[in-house]
Amino acid sequence: MNTRIKVKEKEKNEGIPSTKGTDHVRFTWEDYRGEGDSEGLSRGILVFSDEMNMTGEGMGIGSIAVKKKGHTYFSARNATREVENGIIEKTFYLDTWRAWAQNGRTSPCLTRFMEYAANLYMAIPSLQSLLFLRSPLYGTLSIHPVLEQIPPVARARFRYGFTHGRIDVSCTIQSCDGDLPRVFLLNELGGDIFCRSVRNGSPAPPPSGWRAYTDHSSVLCSQHRDICFRLSDVVVGCNASFRLFWGRERTDSLRWAGFEIMIDPCNGTKEVSCSYVVHIGQCMDGDGI
């Protein structure tokens, strides 16, 4: 029977302090399960500004998805612990896939079509201008995503280190079944909040949907441009190829903005590692961090 993943009760991490950060921006690792289409999935590190949860529908800093044989897999189960010197470790189990349903019935044909359409959307930026049609079209056709739990296809161990205005992320991803598929490392906050950008030192609209991230000085900014974040220092091991993306999607059920690392492991690879830095803090006079 197809079931939607329900929001789980917040896990208790006894003995682990719940936050780190500055007076204005702080980081937490509570078991927040999100909202919108991704409600029920495990998040990475959450970001707060004062009492505002800036993660929203995003997947947090340092989360993961994989794509294998026409399906996208996420994690609905994770374990969190403090390992040493304030380093937080999260282990994600890729145990949930996204199917598509029409009129309440899951359809393998519809799922394959939607995954194919998503691949085109990611590959052809001009199609991303049609994002505003998504919600009305889905409503008219009565289609929606369904998250189904399955045996894990991969396991990922993330470690997060915190210093002033930055999160140092390192991770190792291992296949549970055959070669390791394409990996997406997700660093997403709320699309309602991060609705602007700065490129080449000048204010600009946010990138639409899914764009190559080539100018590594570009940042995403909150509405009043007081909080910015960006990605840097990406290192991928095991001779795997990778690409960097940034983007923002804003619909009735998708509201994220952030940076993604797409890794294509070599054939026969069972494990891959990656490290990178996410800078989050108040914008300086030149709109940098």
C-alpha cells in the first residue's frame, strides 16, 4: 500500500547542545521535518535568524538525494550525535523514493514521465521560465508526489564543524546495493526568505530553478539583504566528476533556494567523499559575507 511519510516526533539527542552560531544567526540540528512536497524528509543543519527558522521548505545545510534507475531517493531516517570538539555527525539512510500519483493512485508510467521531465528541466534552463505553470497544471490534472519507504539504497555520513559565519561539511556516501548512483548534496534554505542575489557585487534577481554556479563570489540574500549565504571550497574524492548549481523555486509546494553539488561517481564505485564550506552571515557593505 502506498503511504505518505508522516512527520515524525522530534528526536531527543541527550547531551548534545542544540545550537551554535552568532548572536544574529544560529545553527541547530533538531529533527525538523519540513513542509510542502518534501514534508517528512530528513534535513541537514537548520539555520535560524533570531527566532525565525530560515530553512523553510529547503533541505537544510548538508543533506542528500540520489538518482538511480529513473527514481529519486531521499532520507526519512537519520541518526545524530556529537563526535568530538563540537563536531556534529548525521547519518542519513536513503530509504525513501518519490513516486507520482493521479487522483490518489500511484502510477509507474507517470513517475517515469515526471522524472524524465525533471531531467529535461535541469538540463535546459530556458524551460525553467515555465515553473509558474506547475501548480495550476498539477491541480488541473490531479497529480502529486508521494513519498514511499523502501530498503536503503545508500547510506551517507555527514560531519559539520561550526565557526563564525560558516559550516564546514564533510561527507562519505556508500552504496547499499551495487554501484553508487548519481549523488546530489543539498544546501537549501527557504525560498520565501532568500529571494534575491548579489552577482559581481551588484544586486540581482535570484537564479531561476537550477543554474550552473560558476561565479563563486555570487551569493543568495534574504529579502532585506541582511543575511547572505554561498558555497565554496568544494573537494570531491575518488576521481568522481562533479558540477555546482544554485537556484530558487517558488510555487505553492516548492519554496527553496540554495546550492547543490551533483556528483557522478566512476563506474564500479561503491563509495565517494566530498568536503565543502557554506558561508552564512550578515552581508557586509559590499554585499559579500
